[in-house]
Amino acid sequence: MQITNLQNLVVSNLKHYFGYDSFRAQQKDIVETVLNKQDCLVIMPTGGGKSICFQLPALSFPGVTLVISPLIALMKDQVDGLNANGIKASFFNSSQSAEEQEAIMGQVVDKKLKLLYVAPESLAGLQNILKETYISCVAIDEAHCISSWGHDFRPSYQQLGFLKASLPNTPFIALTATADKATRDDILKQLQIEHAKQFISSFDRTNISLEVRPADNRVSQIVKFIRKRPNQSGIVYCLSRKATEQLAEKLANNGIKAKAYHAGLNFDERSKVQEDFIFDKTQIVCATVAFGMGIDKSNVRWVVHYNMPKNIEGYYQEIGRAGRDGLKSHALLFHSYADVIQLRNFANGTSNEEVQVAKIERMKQFAEATTCRRKILLSYFGELLAENCGNCDVCKNPPQFFDGTIIAQKALSAIYRLKETEAVGMVIDVLRGSHNAAVLDKGYTQLKTFGIGKDIAWKDWQHYIIQLINQGFCEIAFHKNNALHLTEFSKKVLFEGLKVSLTKPIEVAEIKPATRER
Ligand code: ADP
Ligand code: ZN
């Protein structure tokens, strides 16, 4: 009887405070679990509706629900939103004066607050009220930040490991949009909630079509891409601040209005770009990954990655900003080897280099896939798709394999003759018999392999060599100036007649329309 009353109350609160008629998949089970004071881990894609999972139970608890959130900049908006819905909420962080902070703690003690947003580094300031008499629930948003396995590790999150000891009977709800199995396990361990019930939603965003293209002439490709999509909102993600500004300028030179956004802009400038984007005053933003965190804009129609993201979590999160309204949207990724090398360089010497490098490798495999990309993407999050998706470039335009043994032999013998000292670019120059200064300087015109690949265009050679690398017939020595090296496999091709299958380069203009809709 009591449970039913509570359930009724919860459903009426859903309507009354949030204006929703019903729960989305999983939300109901999660809310019930929290109300039963069980710990839980919620993995739900961005836009999936995680907030309700802790905001709704918070209304039914006697004490306050602490919401740990890494983004001070967004706290105010979230709290304003709740207040506007008639929910007593506040935030606690370093931007406030001591008096303000005191006042908030007073409200907690007087049980006047339902939700209190706090940055992990400000938790220490709440020490006096971290007691079960005051706190009814702890929600840890962006929980992947606690794990060095996650893509956005924040040391300040590690303090949260102590919380459970102070609040052993308080339900903890950890939420994130991005967590592979390893990160998931790590979150539970670090938060000391190993027995938490896990709710893992499907990550399949079927309305977003996926496409990867080689990064030649990126700017003109992007210009064409945008011109085909007049009046659509989109985001172009770039790796560096400078690149966002340069690209916005190049687009402007082509008559396309775009704003740059990155963490180097001051607060007002950033807010302005965000707001103009949300209210459709700016349709296109060239941004670093700083853009989009917490932006609730449903009609973003496309996301372009000018550079390759450093891992699949990041890529997935960024493309997930498209099509939140469920309408058809498009994600286009440009793939270049130069980007891979740059990402490897960034990872070089960092504390978790190995993890980062492994993640870059997975990202690269996705970009170079010759099978359904969505299958690869979802399998990364532990989700298996039974059928090919029909809504990615590989499904729409399956690569055609041909016997590439001779091509492989030519490339590998060029690498061999160059004594495994040269990177992709020079290997191709030698294959194509180019007479540029570097080639002449080094006397490469004398090599036996000089010019044996004249008949194949530069960019096609690049396409083939990347495939040879992916199939393990040669490799890039990242610590030796990115020189191409031979492998055990190379010898089989060169001396034992092993056959090599390659795919033809995809002509971007030829990509056929979808054959099957999901
Ligand atoms: P997340 O935190 O997972 O990115 P949010 O909690 O911000 O997602 O919710 C995403 C969007 O979905 C918001 O616009 C929210 O209002 C909406 N939403 C969430 N739950 C429901 C529901 N049960 N019914 C209708 N809309 C919902
Ligand atoms: Zn597919």
C-alpha cells in the first residue's frame, strides 16, 4: 500500500514538476532502485534522460540529494532550471562567498533544500553536513571522471572514494554517458559501490548516420557538405583552438557564417556563442571538445570531426550532440594519418600513455573499418548488433576487395630498399618516382624501386599503405620518426607469395543513398 502511494506520488511529481507524462525506458526502474536506497550505476547516452533519475527521487527524500558535478559553469543553469520548476535546489562551489556558503549549509540543516549541486573539489567545505541525518542520496554525474580509464579523468573526482565510508547507508547513484566495461568496473570500485545495480541503456542512436572520409582537402569538403545542408545547425570539432578559428575564417571566406568556440575565449564570449547557437542565431560552430558539454539543443543536424578524436568515447559523445530530437542526422569524421601521429605525440610521456595509445588505436580501427561502423562503435560499449546497420558509409557503399598482392609487394620492397628509415610520404614519393628536393638530396632516384608505382595516384597509395598497416603487413615506428617498418608478415608477401586483399579507394562523390532504412 505504502509503495503504491509512493509510486503514485512519484508519477504525479513527474508530471507536476517536470511536465512529462511518462517515464522513458529504464527511468522508472532506476528511480525505484534509488528510492529503495540501493546504489546504482546508470549508463545512458547523452540526452537519454539521466537527470530525472536522481532529481525525481530527491523530491521524495526527507534530506538533501547531493549532486556531484564537474562543471561549475553549468551548475547555475541546472539549479535555475530546477528552481523554475518549483524545486528547491542550490549549488555550492568556489565561486561563492563564505557567507553564501554558510547560508546554504544552514538550508541543508533545516531541510529546506532538495538538491545541492557541488563540485568535487568543494566537497571538503561541506564536511560538517556530510552526515546521514542531512543527506538522503548522493548522485555522481559524469561519473567516468573518476576513472583514469575514462576519457576525461579528473583527479578531484578521486576524493569521492571517501564518501561512501561517511555515508554507508545512503544510496549512491553514479551516472555517465560514456563508459566501457573497464571504466564501469573502475567507477564502482573507486566509489566503493561494487554491489551497485547497473542500468545500461542502448547506445544505438539509429537516426545518426555515420560516415568517414579521408582528410584530403578537408575545408573544401566541409564547404560542400554545408552547402548541401542549408539552414541546418551543425558543429565542426577541431583538435586545437587555433584550428577552430582558422576554420571559421575559411568558412567565412566561402560565404558560410560560423563561430569559433574554445576554452581560450572568456566566459562572456563563450556564453554568447553558446546562446546564439541554442537560439539558432548561429547555425555553425567550429569548436574544440569543450563545446557541447551540457548544451541541450535538440535540432543539431550534423557533427563533423575535422580531426580524429582521441578515443571512441569522445567521438560517440560528440556525435551524440546531433539528432537529439530523433530526426535524421549525420556524423562525418575526417581521418588522416597526420592526426593519428599527432594524437600519439600528445599521449607520449603522459602518466597513462598505454591506455591512451590503446584508445587511439581503437579509434583508428573504427575510422579504417571495412565492416559496419555502428557494429564496431556499439561493440566498444559492449553492445552487439545482430544485423549491419544500413546507415553507415560502409553499409551503404561496401568496399570492394581486389587482389592487391602486386601493390603490396611494390610498397613493401620500397620500404625495404629505404632501409625502413622513411615515413609514408617519402615511401610514396619514391614509389611514384617523384623528383622533389628531398628525394634528390638523399639519392633515392638510384633505388631499384624508384618509380615502380607511377601508375597509382599519390592519395591512392596512401589509402593502400594504410590498409597494409592495418592488416599488419608493415607498421609505423612511432618512436622513430614514424618510419615505416616491415613485419614478419611482410616477408611472407615478399618472399613466400602470400596474397594480399585490398579495397579500392572510396570516391566520396560516389557514395550511394541508403539502401535500407532502420
Ligand atoms: P542526459 O543528462 O542523459 O544527457 P537529460 O536528463 O538532460 O539527459 O534529458 C535530456 C532531454 O530529455 C531533456 O530535454 C529532458 O527534458 C528530456 N526528458 C528526460 N526524461 C524525459 C521523459 N520521461 N519524458 C520526456 N522528456 C524527457
Ligand atoms: Zn553500418
